[in-house]
Amino acid sequence: MKQKWMILFFLLLLASPISYAQDKFTISGEVGFFEEGNVFIYLYTQDKYEAGIRPPIFQVIEPNDEQKQASKVQFKFESFPAGSYAIFAWLDVNRDGKLNQTETGRALEPVGVYRPSTIWLWPWDTIKFDLNENLGGVFILLQRIY
């Protein structure tokens, strides 16, 4: 009888939602640039984006000579759950670790987003994407906004 209970417990444990790993996905691509500097790539969730704070998920890439010659760097974010995200990137031309802006919030350094819109303010709904499978081939072009 004890053995039957142990088998039943084991089967219930296998059927439990806790036992199933949540699907995780990868986002990868390239960031193109025309000036020298460090490339910052932010992976935003809506709450962080709309609050205007740097997300905890970001990469800083100092391009090597080969990447400078190609005018692009590659990036990869791994193991992210399904959800809505946005990717924002910028080039730290003066290497101070901050995105320098005018008093009105316009970037003074080259910037870009995945799924760019025609306006430079980039509301969440225009740049977000739904991640429910691996996403490759993302390309972000960093440009100055005038």
C-alpha cells in the first residue's frame, strides 16, 4: 500500500504545473552605427520603459577594430519568458555612460529602436513586440535625431 501511495505522489508531482519549466526564448541581432563609442542595448518591459528608467537587462559593447570596420556589433539576450518587450539602443559617443539629452528630452547621441516608428518619441505601442518564440535577425540602426 505504501508503494502505491509513493507512485501516486510521484505521478501527481509530475502532473503539477510546478514541475514544468516555462518556455524561455532568445533575442539576437545587430546594431549598426556610423560613429565611434560604446553601444548600449536595453531590453525593456513596459513598466520600465514608461517609467523612463534603465532596465536591469542591458548590454554594453565596446566595438573592437573588426566591429568598427563593419560598423555593427552583434547582441544576444537569452532565456526570456514570453511577453511584450522593446529594444532601445544608443551610442555613447563621449563615453560618459549616460544618454545625453536636450532639456526637452531629445537625444544628443545616436539612438535607435527595434520596430522604429516615424516619430522620435517612440510610444510603447509602436515599438513593442511580443516574444513567444526565438527572435533572430533584429537590426537596429543608430542615428542622430535632428
